[in-house]
Amino acid sequence: MLELPNSVQRFLALRAGGVTHTSGLLACMAGVLVVCAWLLGGPMMMVSAFFAITLMMMFGPMVSSDTIMKLLRATPLSPQSHPALYEMAILLAHRAGLAFIPRLYLLPGKGVNAITTGKDDSTIIALSQDAITGLSPRQLRAVLAHEIAHTWHNDTQILMMTDILYRATWTVAVFAMFVFIFSAAHPTPPIWLVIVLATAPSISFLLQRAVIRDREFAADHGASDLLGGPDDLIDALGHIEQINRRTLRLIPYRSTEPPALLDTHPSVTTRIAALRDLPPPFAGGFFTRPRR
């Protein structure tokens, strides 16, 4: 199987590249959309698409975190029933410099799982029962630190941006193909035009997945800084994989899972290698940098 060059793998976040490059990936997604819009209607369509996407990102409605929890059938965890869990969350939120404490919810289903949604004081971190009961306190704290790092970076907003860009690219590309192929006002389109429009949504989708993986690497880095080193998170990642294979009865990787380019998370091996490569010391500097 052909292996991509290291520089391409780092750009597509198949392996850690040392620093996050989400802005570059978002720029590439926007570029794909601009090309589709230009092919459809020239500069005017390109400018119109730019303003439409900007307005959608600025004023587009975002599903509330409480609604998402209802859709996932998650239930709130109270500080009275889980005081140690909330104590961890409070400590990590203060270390990260957050002005709020994320609310904690319980996710249904088997396996170790954790998600973060919402923005600022509406932020919710949801954990599965297997995460709460199957991990040691240090491992559970590492999982919370990873989610706190997502919160600090406003990753929910970033992923919403990627979703808007991908959906807009798909809409413009499909509409353009329909116009060029079925409209009597246009001659038979050149094959290169059809290829560009047909592949644009797939390219945008792959870039969207790369953004998600890049955010995972960044959250791992942030968690390591919060914890004073990567050891607890490395231990947690290895244990989580064992629990999920046993609980969900997963068979060895690559026999059923999608190719790496389609994955939303880097492989555990890749994440652990990236954590081991982080330079010491871990003195909280990650959370004094500008957010990306």
C-alpha cells in the first residue's frame, strides 16, 4: 500500500506535526469552496459565497448543548453524587484559566467515551459509565483534562465551521455539475471541469477529518500540560483501547475500521508516540498561547 510522505501525513494530521495547523486546513477547505463557486459563476459567485459563509459562521444558529444531550439521552451528573469527578473538573478548569466550570453528564451505552459540546458557560462534558467506573482516578482525570483542553480551544465552534464549509462545498459543487451537465445553455463541459466538481466534496470531507484529528493532537498536548506530563494520558489511552475492545468486542484494527484518512481520531499508537515526543517541561505554557 502506498504511504504518503511524512510532510503530507503531518499536514493531514495522520501523525503529529509538532504544532497545530487548524487555520491552514480551514483555509484549504475555504479554497476548495471558492474554486467551486468561481467555476459556477465567476468572481461574483465567489464573492457571494464568501459573504454567505461568513454570515453563516457569525450568525448561524448552533444547537444548544442541552439539546444535544437530550438527543444523546445523556443525564446530568450532580456534584452530590460524584463529588470527586467535579473536584477534578474544577481543578483542571482553574488550571486552564477557564472562567466557568463545565457541567458533567452521563452518556448511555457501553465502552469508554467522552464528548465536549457547547461554548463558555454552556459547555458540557459527557462521560460514559465505563469511563467513570472502568478507569482509575488518574486515568479519568487525564480524560477530563483532554476534554477541558477541547473546551479551552472552543473546538465545538471550530468543528461547526468545518461542517458549514463542507456542506456549502457539497451544495455548490453538486449544483454546478447539474447546471453544466443538464442545462441547454451550456455546451458539453470539459472532462476536467466534471472531475474537479466531482472530487471537490470528497477533498473538503478529507480536510474536515484532518481538522478533527488535528484538534485531538492539540487536546492531547493541552491535557499533558494540565497534568504535568503525558504519563497519565498515555496510560489512559492504552487502558481505554483495552476496555473498548473487550466491551465492544472489536476485532483487530484495520479489519473493520475505515482507512486513516477517514478517521476522526488518530490511532492510539500515533497519539501515544506524539505524547512521548512532547518537550518538557510542562509548566502550563500551552494555555498562555493564543488560541488557534
